[in-house]
Amino acid sequence: VSDSRLKFAEYCDYVIDLKEQRGAKHSTIVLYRGLTTRIYPQIGHIKLKELRADHLNTLYSLLAQPGQNKRTGGGLSPKSITEHHRLISTVLDQAEKEGLVPFNVAGKATLPKMQKKEVNYFQPEQIAAIRDALESEPLKWRTLVHLLLITGARRGEVLGLKWEKVDFEGRKIHICNSVLYSADIGIYESSPKTATSNRFITLPTETMQLLRKYQAWQTKERFRLGGYYEDQGFLFAQDNGKPMHPDTVTTWLDRFSKRHGLPHINPHAFRHTMASMLYFNGVDSVSISKRLGHAQVSTTADIYAHVMEEAD
């Protein structure tokens, strides 16, 4: 017998716990729990059966008010508000499945308009300048940045690469691991973002030669450091062999761009650059989507819509 007095907050906790038990990613669970801090004060006390679309509209309007974003002092962005909405909708979907509510009222709520941001990618001359500047940098960072550019892989995916997943004969790498960071558990390993993110990426001869050279250098380093180095098989690790903090890459790239007078570089810009180069060279969306590891081709087409227009 369903409890008609069940309130949104307690049921939401139950759904998040259920997701965690069924193997949802740790980062997703952390995100969900963080979103509840703004949701519960407004609608947490309302009974599931009494929750209406106007309750949600009031919540979304409140989240857009100044002071909600602790970092900037302004309101939350439409993207952040939509994240809150998605959690509420997920919870109510489960309630509908379990027969606790007749339908999901989140579908009748009004969301703020999302302002579509155009992806930032480097022009060929900027790529050439970055590659020239890398020649004077340590081999480890030269190889890491080269892989970011040539594979279009996510930052965590490159950091999660292990030597056993590098196929020198077949000239390809297997993306099946990711290194992430969470404040509650620190640096940890996880599977890639989506099921389709588990993929093989073919690489040019230049990249394989660079990887051979880097592997030889890393082997010498391991012997030099002796017992201090805990070899876990990572291509890119801390001085002690343990996985790197993902933000280390972002910080290094920021300092690298300032050292050489280059435009601001963030790791994801390389991903966008790879996709853009492929589009400008006439590669189809299906192939690009597979290389980037998107769950659906429509995701790729949506993100790079303006790039496709420029290429056309």
C-alpha cells in the first residue's frame, strides 16, 4: 500500500540511494546530492501527490534570483536550473513507475530558455603555434597535449590511459578508463562518461613514434625513482606513479599558454578542435560521434551545428 503522506525530500533520498545501488556514477550521485540543498528548502516538505507544476515554476524563478550563485552573487544559469529540473523529473519518473503519482508533473513545468554557447576551437595557425611551443616543453607534457589534440578525448580519459591499452602494432588506443576527482573521495578511476565512450581510436604514425619515445623516457624514470614509484601502468602519472589530479592538466595548460603568449587553452578546446578539423575535412557526423564517444549522433550534430554550417 503506497503511503499518501510521502514527502518529496524523503522520496528523493530513496531514489538517489536506489541509483547508487544500481551502479550510477559517483560523480552523478555527488551532483544529485548537491542539487538537493536548493530543492529541499522549497519543495522538500510537499507531499508527492500534492506537488504541482506551479510549485516547480516558483522554484525555478527563485533559483534565477540574485544571491543563488554563491560564487558570482547572481542567479543560477539556465543550464544549472535545468540540472535541478532533471533531478526532480527523474525522481517523479520513478514515483510514476511505482504508482505513487498518476503522472510526472515536471513535464508541465516551464523552464528558462537555454542560451546555446558556440564551442571554442583553435584555427590551424593557432594549432601550429601550440605545437611549436610544445617542442620546448618536457616530453611528458608534450605527449599529453599531443594526445588531447589528436584523439579529441576528454581530459579524464587521457589521464586514465594505461600502457596495456596502447596497441603499437595496430596504431590505436583503447579508451575504457577515466581518472576523476571528487571532494569526498579524492582522485579515483571510473569507466568513461557513457557506454559508447568505451572505444578504440586510430592514431597516426607520428603519434605512435612519440608514444614510443615517451615510454622509453618513463621506463628510465621508473628505474631512477626505484621503490618510490608505484607503477600502476598509467601513461601519465604523478612522480610517485599514482594517477594525476585532472585539474593539474588545466593548470599546466593555463600557465603554458601564458608562457608562450598563446590564447587561453583549456583541455576541452582540443576536443572541439579535433571535431572541427574532421568536419572541415568532410568527415561525416557518425564517424566523428564514434571518435568522440558520444552516446548519440544527434548530440554531436547539436554541439557542432555552427561548425557544420561553417564547413558547408
